[in-house]
Amino acid sequence: MNQPLIISCPIVGAELTRETYPNLPLTPEELAIEAEASVKAGASIIHLHVRDEEGKPSQRVDLFEKTSRLIHERVDCILQYSTGGAVGTPLSERLAPLKLKPEMGTLSMGTLNFGSDVFENTEEIIRGISAGLQEYGCMAELEIFDAGMMDTLHRYAKKGWLPKHFHVDFVLGVPGGLAGDLENLLFLIHKLPPGQSWSVAGVGRFQLPLAIHAIALGGHVRVGLEDNVYYRKGELATGNAQLVSRIANISRACDREVATVKQAREILKIGV
Ligand code: KMH
Ligand code: ZN
């Protein structure tokens, strides 16, 4: 509880559409405005996907470059590029934006059913992305969607297939992955390497309760539209900032300060 709370915000994701969320930010300019608002509300990490001119998910380097530049013109924050992309994105495309050397990038730790799709993360893909993150000096955030992925983490770490230093994010509540209840969260926390920094991203209705558990348990939190578009049952959030702001307020009310971007870099030892 003593460490400031790092809030990470996934501002758009790859799957959401304006049919589900009419104000979804899509263009580089809209994403930059959304990122600035989220950081001002308390986020220090922006988990970034980008969209093409048709609003479709893309791993194009020029789009990541422009969006990152526009965000950083507005606000300082840790940019964490998605290497997951959308379901079915080939490895070469998933890796492409890493050449821009963002401070962080994701590394999904296994294959799972993702709703009615399959999010493929074979050994080859995991090792390929792990190598790409290390090549470009990006800190890895290991995404754990299911229990067995923790065993994969330990197995791959032992084989030397993972970066020496990483952050772990539990993404709980994906239909096809581990559900987002406290019992599951505690199970995963107990399997972490000693001293490991961790956060939790609850999907849908799991977002708020898991965030509150993480605040109390000394972990960090990811909240934003990629994972959940509702502020409360039946009421869409006004934007990412509203979701971030609620968590920041809850944390401060529990006497846990919210990390500045500088503090987040120190806590995560980014650049070490
Ligand atoms: N869009 C999901 C299939 C990540 O960003 O690294 C994967 C995803 C994970 O969003
Ligand atoms: Zn993502």
C-alpha cells in the first residue's frame, strides 16, 4: 500500500467500434487528446493501439509514430505499445512498431480463446516478441490471461527467453481466459517471482472490483475503454478520463497516492 499507485490506461484497444462506444477516439489527433485527458486524470502509462484511416486496428509504424508524437506534444507519459495487435495480426506486424523504441511494450504469455476468436501466442511468437522488446530497449509488460501462463512465465524465465526485468499485468475476465474474481487474483499473486511489480486489468464488470483489490493489495491498476466501456451498469463512461479519475480518487481516499509519470518510471525501473 505504501508505493504510489501506477494507473495504466488502454485508451482504444483493437476490438472496440463506434457501434459499441460512439465517442471512441480513433485518429492520431483524437487518441492524443484522449491520452492527455487520461494522464491529467491520473494515468502514467498509456497502453497504445492505433487505427487506420477506416478506423480498423493497425500496427502500421507511421500511425504509431504520428500518434506518439502528438501525444508527447501534449503530455509526458510512458507509452506502452501493444504487440498483441488484433486477433490474427501476424508476428511481423505485431513487432513492427517496436522499432520506434517506446518505453514499454506488451508480451502476451500464451494462446487463449478470445470470445469467439483465438488470440494466438505460440512459443515462437512469444520468443519473437521478447527478442524484439529487448532489441529495442523496451520494457516488457507480461500479459497473463490465464493460470497456466504463470507457469509459462517461470519456465521461459528459466530458459532465458524473457527479459531479465519486466512488469506483470493480469488481464482477467476475457471470455476464454481466467475470470476476474479475488480468489483468482490472489492465486496469481502468490505465484509471482519475489518482489515482482504487478497490475491488474479487469475486463467488463470485473474492472472496478479488481482495481479496488489491487489498490488494497499493493499492486497497480489498468483501467480504460479497451477493457470496459461502462462507468456503471447500463451507463457508458464519458471517456477514459472518467474511469481513471474514479480509481485515482479511490486510491487517494485509501491514503495511497497516485504515481506521477516520473514516479512510475522509478517504480518500474524503466531504462534500467
Ligand atoms: N487485441 C487483443 C487480441 C495487447 O495489447 O498486447 C490483444 C491485446 C493485447 O490487446
Ligand atoms: Zn491491448
